[in-house]
Amino acid sequence: MSKEIKVPATGKPFKNNATYCVGTGRMGLALQKEYVDHLRMVQESIGFRYIRGHGLFCDDVGIYREYEMDGKKHPFYNFTYLDRIMDTYLEYGIKPFLELGFMPEELKTGDQTVFYWKGNVTPPVSYEKWAELIEVTLEHLIKRYGREEVVTWPVEVWNEPNISFWAGTMEEYFKLYDYSARAVKKVDERIQVGGPAICGVETEKWLRSFIEHCIENDSPLDFVSRHCYTADQPIRCGHYVYHTLNDPTYMIEELKETREIMSDYPLTIDMPLHITEFNSSYVPLCPVHDTDFHAPYIARILSEAGEYADSYSYWTFSDVFEEADVPKSVFHGGFGLVALNSIKKPTFYAFEFFSKAGNELLYRDENLIVTREDDRYVIIGWNWHDIRDGRRLPEASYHLLLPSIGEQAVMVKKEVGGQNANPLQTWSNLGKPRSPNDEQLRILQASAEPLQTDVKLVEEGGVYAVRLDIPCNRLCMLEIIPVKDETGTYLGFDPEQFYGME
């Protein structure tokens, strides 16, 4: 039975921050051609404002070195690769959301590392040298790209210090934060700096301790950052990690909890909250990232997260990513919106659709948003269900009555899921080739496009009547655009001679 909705003519601002920031792997990956190809794709279709990733100070970028002369060590700062990376970002219209980490080889105090690429996560041997590294790097960026540009780049101190990404104690992280934040402000007070970039472990303890530390020590703090993943229990099996998943509203509740904590302190009550990583699974070997299920699942988060967070950065835009070794095949459970060989995954379209949403929210529920901007409606619908329980949900059905924006309009519908924009299924039909040939790649890339249909809408009683059925694990977008009918200008036009075209 369909749900009848009389959509109001006016609504409220749609707090849509879906395109504010997106994640990448370590920054050194921007030196690879396919990475750049994927960045071009997402920027052409989605247009993210910022990009955030690890490894700014890791040795593959090669910024910090020490050389010995006359028995004394001298620091040397090499920005050859950093310049290439930043040039690439800016060429494609995306600014860096800088993460300060990890520890250069010459500054480490231990050998604890993370990932296949061995990012060192130990405290610095000298906090003064660490602070100088930050200052010199930012000054170089200002010299190359201009002060007024660089002051728009937020700076986050480290990554997930509440788990294995930091070998020190909480207090040592706070010390690192103080040195880092003050180094940033020494370069320019306008550069926004924040943290603690924690994941969902001991959230309240870390957030309260961090905020209270900043208050008590007058530490610079312009925003609070954290990460959100909705996965539950992992099951490791061969090359894969499978997860049970929480409802996508699990992340919404985490955002509410964070806002409640921040509201307890005058310093942070109105401060921006940046979710600098989010996804379902936190493992780049989980097949859920590649599925058509994942698109409507993530869409549910995007529909409401902006009510509580100023940004929520999907981790990541590309499967050119090496935390868990070099990817083993086209589809391998990677985080990316784009699979290897430039194949768009279903979740790519969740972000593309939200990038087109209007700035006025007219209606929202668990499966649908209706937005408007000027004389244009954008409706996004989703219907997710984890079918591993053996069930499929019925269609989410709507009968929408929309205030007209003209006597006639066209409704263009794009659908993702099932047989449409589901290249994982096509890859399986092809026998799951590890290294697809040219013909297979053409088939896969074509299979990644959504189904597009259109229908004419005619005003009746000041409204358009729209029927929308959203099958299980589908995502769709409807754009309704007014039409000026010029049929009368075609002399001798006979619909019957066009085989029934109106």
C-alpha cells in the first residue's frame, strides 16, 4: 500500500554536507595515475570541497630528512612530492583537509607501525622538531599557494589516538596536540585546527578529557573531529572480513551523543563538528562496500547527518588504497566509491544524487527526502535491508502530491541497484576475473551506469501526482524540471506519424 504525501510548498533549509569532504588513503597515492583518474571522476560528478587522508609526514612523501655534517645533524625539508600532490588536488578543485601524521623515520621514538605501508605511530623524539616540521611545511604551502588560500585549509592533529594509531598515552597525545596546534597558530591564527580524531572507543572519556584539557591549558581549538563506523562484529575468512551491521541510524545517534557532550562546554557548544572518516565497515576487505545494498544504506545516513555534523567525510573516494596490502582484484571489498579500473560502485551515486539535492527540505522520512531549489525538485529515495537474514523488504511505495512549478514538467528518474548500476553482479557473471581484459572492462564500466527513464508531468489542480515505488536495496533520484512546450512551432507535426509520440 502506497503512502500518500501532500508535499508542502515551503520547507526548511536542507543541511546537506555530503560533499564537504571525502577521504583518501595515504597522500602519497596521489602520485599514481589511476588515483588521479578516479579523483577526476568524482570531482566531475560530485564535486567534493575538501580531501583528507593519512601520511602527510610519512617517508614516502619524503618531507623530513636529517643529514649529518661536521658531527652535527641538520634537518632538511623536501617538498618535491608534496607540491605534486597539492598541485593535483587544486587542479581538480579540491582543497586539502590536512591531517598531521604519521611520524617521520628520523623523529620516531619506536618501531610501532600501522598498515601495509608501515606508518609510524610513536611520539616524536623531539616535540620541538615536530612543531618546527609543521611550521616549515605550512610556511612552504603559503609561499607556494598563497596565504589567503592556505588559511582555508583545516588542520587535524593525528588520527585515532584512542586505538593502535597512537603508541603513546592519552596525555602524550594531548602534549602532541598542544605543540601541533600552537605551531599552526604561529604560522597564521586564521588556520582552523582541531581534534582529537578519535574512533568509537571510549568516546565520552576521550572527548571530555580532550575538551577539558584544551580549556584548562588554553590550547587552540577551532573544531572537534571524530570518526564513525556502523559495523558490528567482524568475521575474518581468508581474504575477506565480513561484518554484522548496525542500523545506519547508529551513526546518527553517535552524532547526537557527540553534540550533547560538546554542548556541556561553552568552548565547544557552537563549534563545528567534523566527521573526518565514516563508512559501514572499517576494513578495506569487506564486500559490503561493493554491493548495491550499500548505496541505500549510506543514503539514509546522508539524509540526516547534516543536522548534527558540519561535515562527514566518506572513507574513501577510491580503491587505489593500500592499508591492507595491494588490492587483489577489481572488487575486493575496498572502501572506495570507485573500484579499480575506474568502475563506479553503487555508493558513488548516493553522493552524486545528494550533490544535486535542493537547498530547501520539504519532506523527509526513513526512505525519502523531497527537496527544492528555485523551479526544480530533487527527490531521493532508498530502501535498504540486509538480505543475509533471508528476507527481502517489500517496496517502499509513495503517492506524492507536489505543488506544480508550471503547467508541464519532465520527471527524470535514475535507479541504482538490482540489474542497474551494480557492476559487482556483472563482475560475478563474468566469472570474477582478477585482471579483466579490455572487453570485460568495457562491459563492467557500462554496467555501472544507472537506469534512466523519464515521464511527462501535467499539472492538475495545482499539483503533480507522482507514483514512486522503491524496491528492496534500491536507490533512486527523481529530478522534476519545468518544461516550455514548443510542439506548436513544428508545422505539420503529426503524433501518429511518429508512432504515437506525444
